[in-house]
Amino acid sequence: MELEQLLHKHFGYSSFRPGQKEVIEALLQEQDVIALLPTGMGKSLCYQLPAYTLEKPVLIVSPLLSLMQDQVEELKRFGEKRVVALNSFLSLTEKRYVLHYLEQYRFIFTSPEMLLQQQVQEKLAQMKLGLIVVDEAHCISQWGFDFRPDYLRIGDWLSRENRPPILALSATATKKVVRDIRETLSLKAPFEFMYNVDRPNIHLGRVVVEDKADKARWLMHHVTETAGPGILYVSSRKRAQQYSEALLQEGVRVAAYHAGYGVEDRQFIQQQFIAGELDWIVATNAFGMGINKLDIRQVIHESMPANIANYMQEIGRAGRDGHSALAILLYAEGDEELAKFVVTGDLPTLHHVDRYQELLSQQIQPIQMLKNGELSETAFRVLDYWLQRESSEQVKVRLNHLALEKYNAVNEMLQIIQTKDCIREHLVGYFGQKLQKKPENCCENCGIHYDVIKKVCLKEKKKVEMATWESRLQQLLMGN
Amino acid sequence: MFHQILLQIFQKLNKERTISAAYHVLRGKRSGQTIQDIGLFQLHQYFGLLPKLSRTTFDEAVNLFMQNSWLNVQESGHFYMETLGLQRAQQTPTFFFDGWHYRGNEHVFFARLSLIVQSLSHQAAAVRTFSPISRDTMIQAWVRTFLQAHHYKEGHLQQQLLTECNHVLTILPVSDASKQLVLYRLSGYQLPGWTWQQLADERKETVLDSQLAFIETLHILLNEVHQKIDDYPLLGHVAEGLKVKILLTDSAQQTAQLYEQGYSMEQIVQMRKLKQSTIEDHFVELAMYEPNFSIGPFVSYDEAQKVWQASKQYQTKKLKILHEALNDMSYFQLRLVLAKGEV
């Protein structure tokens, strides 16, 4: 059967999106593939479709449990029953059952942690897999921003003989990260596909202000006077809270969003935003994962993103419907210092290296450091991983290097902000691509007619009123 | 509401305990001392209302009370209520929490109900997939079984649940605002719920107060359902297994079993490899919550009488004072007598 026919039969689509077909064809010829596709651009189809011609299970390694759950549910929605998530949510009985029947599933989702367990490895070694997918592959890179040591460990496991082709997927990766992915996963002459990073319908604004107070004045004015839906990204939970309160006072339909809220509250905010009951979300970078709203018109950064990849991912949430959207980055002199402070806050320090060795020499488990709250969990994982493999001196060099890389990433972002040339050209160039064509209202430096883009806010947007408990109950259960 | 609850607890513990005792009660600490305080000072309704209450939030309230001259706290943490504070406490309304019997399980009830309502709402709209409001696989599995047991595919469950909810909410002796609060924590197809912050803004109170009003309403609702279980086949099922029947801590339960098998206290200490004082805590717990448990083997009737006389004479349940007055009795004996209650 032709690939197009398969696509229609299993997923109901009539044509492929850019990149999908090339990636799938390479995989079916047993070639390794690195595919860089943004979220919401049909990344998962690259392994979903091959599964129906391979007749062998596809193993998908995914570092985020919530994302894994979404993907499992997506497949079930298309009527696929032979799909399972082998993760720490399973009870012991469930896990035993799943492992026993593992070869009967078409899609096996699992986490790097799970893949390191001996019984899982043994079971997989007995099976014939059709394809191995490494999702969010940028986590494997030690220079990546979400480095996961467990991902490095699976690199060892993946380099075994007679393995099926590997598909490494990521939404954001620079050249350096791509090289890391290739080497760590021991990919053999992989086919590389990278989407066009340019989003011509997003106009790239930049506003330089004097200081924090100036920033607040500008933001309050801008958000109350222009149209949403929009996301305002801020640097801390506290700031998110403050801005949303101030904007609420001004009658803006807004809510704060950050990881400090409960799971239900976070879902409620997303649903309200999608349903159009909210015009603005004031969020930390916790917001965005899995949000599927096509008509976001503005993304504003109150503070500097930690790196260009994050920036691209965050502004990329605007204008998914293809219509004009506006991204504005606010900058006050010295913002980069705060950004640097934040990005290195999570790294282990040289002192931690010595402390780790000191505990070892006293025959105390180094994990005690974590229990004492001397460093974060991520930091400990990184430290523990490297000190089991290298000497203190080597690890110290490595840590210094890591911090420097993070500083560099902030500086690269700063260059984008400070450039006098075309911002779009700079951004696209950073990902190793060439800008084909400059759109109208391209960027701050090429010139933006703000008044053409920002529609005037319809002031009289009605706040959603509470219904009586009787009618709410009726609506919930009977739909009217 | 939080402040009113605190005032009520402080009033009951007045001059007898440190301020921390109130904190432990609200967090539902399962230590011998706290469990004993619950019985001695009749604090059952407040037990475990806020398992995640931070010490900062608690201390802020205490500081405010001190500034208002409601409370006087000594360096040791012991406190007494000023006249103003006692007046304030008198003015607080009666609450109908039942922390002792639900211990946070009201949230399990609500998680089940939320997912049931969300599923039925989508089914009514003929929308087959949605992102479940509860990610807890235990809750998901439970709700799946529930829906199947009540034949949701036939399409009548919506109407049945609506009738039951309407019935229970109509007769529930709480304000319409409280009922609205509960309904707006539920969500359905194209009907997002409201966040705690949004609800608190609407009600012009703190998030914590909204959450407490929500918990109180659920406790009242659950007790209504349990009392007339035959009237609520569906809600009764949703509430299944959530009311705590065995009131002893797990560890005290084990001690009780050994004691019933005829082992002495000393033997139990050895067998369980626990401290004598811990096992004593268990016996005190037994004295408090097990009506059939006799303290006779440990304290004579005459001795118990003396304790009660002294307690009246000195107007206190403080062990230290009672021990000074009755120095031939051990602390353990005193606690047993107080826990068992006046004969």
C-alpha cells in the first residue's frame, strides 16, 4: 500500500505535512533519522505510521510522563488498542502483566528510567523491535538545557548489535546538540530533516525600556489597550501573580499560570483560555507544554529567555492558525544578569564536587547531600552521573564548562536583542538556515507598523458570570 | 473562616497546650499526643482539615492574633487567650466539619465525582475523547468500574446522577454560595471549572477560606449521604470506603491485637521493638477510642477518682500539675484516666 493510503486509512489525513514523508521513507529503508520538527507539526506521525507497515513493535522513549500520557491518549483516539505506557505509574501487578505481553503491543512508550531496569532490558533483548524512537532527544545532550543523565545511560544500551533503526525527535536543537545526539546514540549516517524555523506570520518586536518600573508601566498600558488572546511570559511565580492581579484590577480577563498551582487549577486555566473566557495568561515558562490553541495573537516576554531555543519555542505558540501574530520582547539594561543567575542556579558547584568526595571518604552515601537539601535533584543527578565515571578534576572542568555554555546561551540571546540588523535573519541563521524572504512588518529593526497589527482591544468583553448551582449542575450533566 | 477555626481551637486548648498543638490538629498529625488532645479537648471536627498547611501561614495567623491582643503566647509556646480573643471566639459561627471521620478522603470523593461528571458531560455531548481532570490512575480505574457498573452506555446515568445531586443539594443546610463553590470545582464539556483564586476573588475572601468552605460542604454532604444511604445509591457508591471506621492509628491497632491475645505491655514492648513510651501512647489511644477497653489492670478505681477530683480542684488537665498533686501516680496512669473520661 502507498504511504498516502496508509495515512488515510489509519489517521484520516489526505496528505503529509512537510518532512513527514521523507522521514518515514528513510526509516522504512532502515536508515537512522534525526528529525527536528516543532510541537504541533505532526512529529509523532513519523513513528505512528511506520508502525503499521513494520509488523513489529515500536519502542518510544520519552522523558516526560505527562507527554507520554498525551501521546498514548492520542493513539487511542485514533482507535489503536495495542498501545501501552510502561512507566512508574503502573502498579507491580500491572507492570508484570504488561511485561509478560510486551511483544503483543504495537506501541510501547517508556521512560529512560524504566529502560535502565534489568527486567525491562532482558525482556526487550528477547524481542524483535521494528523501530526505536527517542523523543525529546535534545535531553540527551550534555549541552542541552534539560540534560538527563538517564538519557546518556540509554545511549550505552542503544549501541548494541542488531538494533532496529533509531528515530531521534526534537522540537528544538542547535547544530551542537544535533552532533551530540548523533554521537551519543551512535547513529549511523543518519538522514537529517529540519523544519523551516522561520514563522513569517509572527512579527518580531523588541521594546527597550529604562528599568523595572518603566517595564511595568509599558506592560500595563499595552495589555489593557491591545487585543489578545495573548501570553505574557515572566521570570517568576511571584511576578506572574503580581501582574495578573494588577491586570485583573484593570478589568482584563486574565489569569496567572505557574507550577505552583494544583493540577486541576492548571487545567481549568488552559480550558478557559481555549474556550475564550480568558484573553491573557501571565505565565512562567511552565506554560505551553501541550497547549493547543491556534489563535494566540501575542506573546510578550517580560524578561529575557535563557536561550534562543526557548525563545523560539515560546513565541512559536503564537499564530498557529497562520494569521498575523506579534511577539514582543522587553529589555532593560542588565536583564542578562538576572537571566544568568537563573540559568546557573540549578547547576552543581565545585564545592558540591568536594563535598561528594568528602562524604564518600567518610563512607557516607553521597545521596545524603540531596536529603540535606544541599542541592537540587537535577543537580545531584548530574553530579552523581559524572563522578561515577570521572575524576573530581575532570568533573570540575566539565561543570565550569557547563556554566560557561549557559552563560554563552544567554549572551547569544542578548545578541539577538541588541542587533541592529534583521532579527529574523539572525534567528534563522542561528539554526543553520537561510532566510528565504522577509515578510512585511518583519521585525523591530526592519520596521513594524504596530497599529496595523495590534487590533484595538474590544473593551466591553464580558466577564463570565457565575450561574446558580442548579443551572450549573444541569449544564454539566445534561448539556443545557 | 481559617481565623475563626483557629480561634475555636485555641479556645478549647486555652492555657493547656502550646500553640503548636493546634497546628498538629489541623495537619492531622498521627502522634499519640495529638490523638489524645483530640479526645481530651473535643477537637474531632478539626482533625486533618489542612494536611498541607504551612507553618508560615499558621504563624502569620498567630502573629495577627497577638497583634490584635486576642492571644498571649509565651516563649515556651504556651498561650492563653485574652478577654478580647475569648469574645471573638464566642462570636464565631458553629462549623460542621467532620475531619475525624474523613481525614482528607473528601478529596478522593471529589476527584471521583469530578471525573464521573466530566465523563458523563462529554458523553452527553457525544465527544469521545478528552483529557481527564484526574491523572491519578487509581481514580481513573475506580471511575471506569463505576461507570460500567451503572451501565453508562445506556445513557440514563446523567439523569439519575442529576436527580440525586439535586436532591441532596436541595436539602443540604448550607448557603447557595457554598453549593455554587462545589459546582464550580467541577468541569465538563466546554464548561471549564474555576480556579481557587478565581473563586476566592468572587467570594471576596482568601483562597484558604474558600478551600475550607468547600471541605465543610463536602463533609456535610458526605454525612447526609451516609445517614440515608438508601436514598443515594449513586453518591453512596462514590463515597464508598471513604469514612474512617477504625479510629486507631495503624500502629496502635497492632498493639491492641497483641494485647487482646494476652501479651503484657512489657512483652509487647519487646516483641514490637518499640519504646515503652510509644506503647504507652497506644494504650492511651485505646482508652480513648475503644469503649470496651478497661484501664482497670493499670489504675484502680480509687486512683481514677482522685485524678478527677484533683482535675476539678485545680481546674486543669495539665499532666504536670496533676502529677505534682498526685505524686504517687505515674504520668501514664494519669493519661489513661484522662483519656478514659470521667466515670
